[in-house]
Amino acid sequence: MIGTETVDTVIHNVLIYNGEYCEPKLGGVAILGEHIVAVEDVSHCCAKHYIDGQGHVLAPGFIDVHTHDDLEVLRNPHMLCKLSQGVTTVITGNCGISAAPFQDSAKLVDPINLLGDEAEFEFATLADYQDRYNKVRPSVNTAMLIGHTSLRAQVMSALDRTATAQEIAQMKTLLSEALADGAIGFSTGLAYGNANAASASEVCELIRCLVPYNGIYTTHLRTEFDAILDAMDEAFESARSAQVPLVISHLKCAGKNNWGRAKQILAHLEKRRQQQSVCCDCYPYAASSSTLDLKQVTDNNEIFITWSESHPEMAQKTLKDIASKWHVSLYEAAQRLRPAGAVYHCMDEQDVQDIVCHEHTMIGSDGLPCDPHPHPRLWGTFPRVLGKYARQLNTLELSLAIHKMTALSSRAFGLKKRGEIKVGYFADLVLFDANTVSDQATYSQPHKQARGIKHVWVNGRSSFKEGDNQSNIQHRQRAGRFLARSLDKE
């Protein structure tokens, strides 16, 4: 039958996982402009481009709900590290740190320095950031949270205390302006030294700004170690004080004393889910990565130094080896190395598996693109979930794995018409081979591209094909959009 409806692209002979937790269907998808115009039966479509999916899986583009790509999408706008995993949308501004708003008076304190160099922080308002974003047009869609520590750094002379009423009022003004400009919510990183002294009441006052904008609250808990249940309760109560949705960032059982507690922690989360809107995200690795934190220095697990400003020659060595070389304690070695970055091998694999496979856990990479020797999660997170947990270990149904990366995430973060394969939705799509998809990035070779991701479309544009590298992806047209909660009406 000759097609009667003219479209741009038809992707046929694919197994369609539409983003819901349900069985897949054989068929095709038709794209016109930025949108999906037909699903399953595409026989009536006449296309400029036909893509034979060869029986592979076609899923909604993955949504990386936990990133620090605020400046990376402007710095390296083709975003190969994300497209090559099938990621089409990133949520930025996590852990209390965001690149906007950031005024000249702000201090680039830890961990804001994870995002980039001081000269790159040139966006006094989120509107300024959006203007630059729209000129650059990165290859992935981006939505932004506003970071608590970034707000504190703009209005407080010292961050080792809770804010005064006047300082809270100034932060609320900045936050409300950013929400009016389209930010999707507010994030905290209460475990970090420059936010740890903030009181619960300071956080609650800021959370109230979210209410008129239907914003979301995400938090890197005050601790992920022994007192994690107390930290979770603080987060629950803070969100409930304003009746706003809560996401607990990178949920984990950190430290050997905590190993084996994943089921208890998930049960605690589920109990609260019956009372308020609560969910979490995680990454599929048993090691974390951040700046070098003296509170996490221990001889119970390996700490790998990825960079050091004061002693760059010690990068890519373990803290234990550095301390031995210098004939000092681990703590003193860490003091000498700072500011520095580190990978902490602080989790148990079974706990990670339990959290990754939990039905209501979203997936986020938490990758650090500025790290010269990043954690492998930057390049491998999403294929690792599909390859390791869904195929190799068979502890996660493929349909549920995809749901946790797509529809679950789009609904939690209020991303309209994304995360599902439906007529009228934006054509963010990933074609992958379920039999071969796998992460290749390792702790020793963290920049290696994943296998099995065949083709990626962002807003209907072909944005990545298997075999693309940093050189040839430069020729692809970038099609990402800034997803502003109050402005993205489509």
C-alpha cells in the first residue's frame, strides 16, 4: 500500500517499548517535524527517510534525572557522552549547585566548582542562561533545578552557619525569579560543608517558593551514612511542609556500617510514598564520586584521587598510596591534596542492585564532565542498567528498566509530552540492540563509549548513530530544547 500521509521519517520493523511498564509491540513510528504522528501501524505514511530497525528495541529517549551538565551542554554541546547512551534529556542543577542564577558577587565554593571554571559562571539570571542555551542549541534537552548552595554563595558572607532572615529573603527572591523564568524546582546538597550548617527551617522557607510554580524539591541528603533514616525523615518533612513532590538524589547505603540496609531504606521510602509524593534516583555503581571530603576519609574502602589543584602529580592514585608515599596519615594526605576530586568505593553491590531494581527508582548518572578522570557513570550508566541488570543478571524486566528511565522520570519532573512513545509527543527516541547493549567505561578507562546504541533522535532529528565519535558528530544538527516548566506549554 502506498502511503497517503507525508512524514519526515518512518522507523519500522522495531519492538516498541512505549515507556509504560507493559509488554512491547511490533511495528513502527512515524515522525513529522519534532513530533510523533503515528505509532505501530505506519503503513499509511510516505516518508522522506525510512529506517529499518532490524527488530531492535525502540524506546523513548532516556532522561538523565541527575546530572551536573549545567555548563557542559554549552561547553561541549554535541554531548556525545549522553547521546551515545541513548540519553535525550538531562536534568541539571542537582545537589544544591546550579550554574544560574549566579551573580558577580557569588563565591565559587566547593562543590559549585565541580561545574566549571569561574569564568564560565556568567549567568546572573536563568533567563540569561536560556538565551545562551538557545543560541548554542545543544544536542540534548535540558531542564534546570536551582541549587541551594549556589543561592547561599550569593547572599552570605560565611557559609558555615544557617542563614539570617534577611539572607533567606534574598535567596527567596533569587529562587522565585528563576522559577518564574522556567526552573523546574529547587535542590539541596546538605551533606556538603557549605550547606551542612543550614537549618531545616532555612530549607523549608525556600521550598515554599516552589508552590506557585508546581516545582519539585530534590535533595542530596544531609547524610547517606549511618543516620540515613533521620536524614530521609528531614527531607520528607521539609517537602511535606509545603506539600511539594520530593526526589531523594542518588539513594545509597554509604559506608561499611550501612551495607545490607537497602531493603530497610526502601521500605522506609515506600511507607512515606503512601502519605506524600516521594521518589528517588540512583546510579548503577558501587562507588560514588565528588570533591575530596574530609568527612569521608577512612581506611575502610578505597579512595581514588581523580584530580588535585595543590598536587596535580598525585592524580589517578589512591589516597592510601599517596599517604604512604608522603609518610602521613590518610587524613593529612587528604588535607594536603584539597581542593581535589575523588571516587569513593563505599557501597555494597547487593545494595546497589536492590535500589536500581526497585520499581519506583529513577536512573541518573551523576556524572562529572569536568573531572579529567571521571567516574565511568558519565559514559556508561544507562547501557549498564540495560546490559547488566536487565540482561545479564536478569533481576530487572526490560520493560521496567525502560520505564524507570523514561515515563517515570518525565512524570516526576513534569516534562510535558516526553518520556513516552505516543502520537503528539516529542520524537525523543533511542534504537538499541537489547542483546548487545552494555557499558564499556571502566574506572581505569572511563571515557569508553557504550555498545549497542544504534540510533538516537532528539525532537525528531537524527542526533547520534552507532559509530559516531567526537569528530564526526560535529556534523550533526543539534536539536535540543530548554524545557522550562512555566513556558513549555506544548
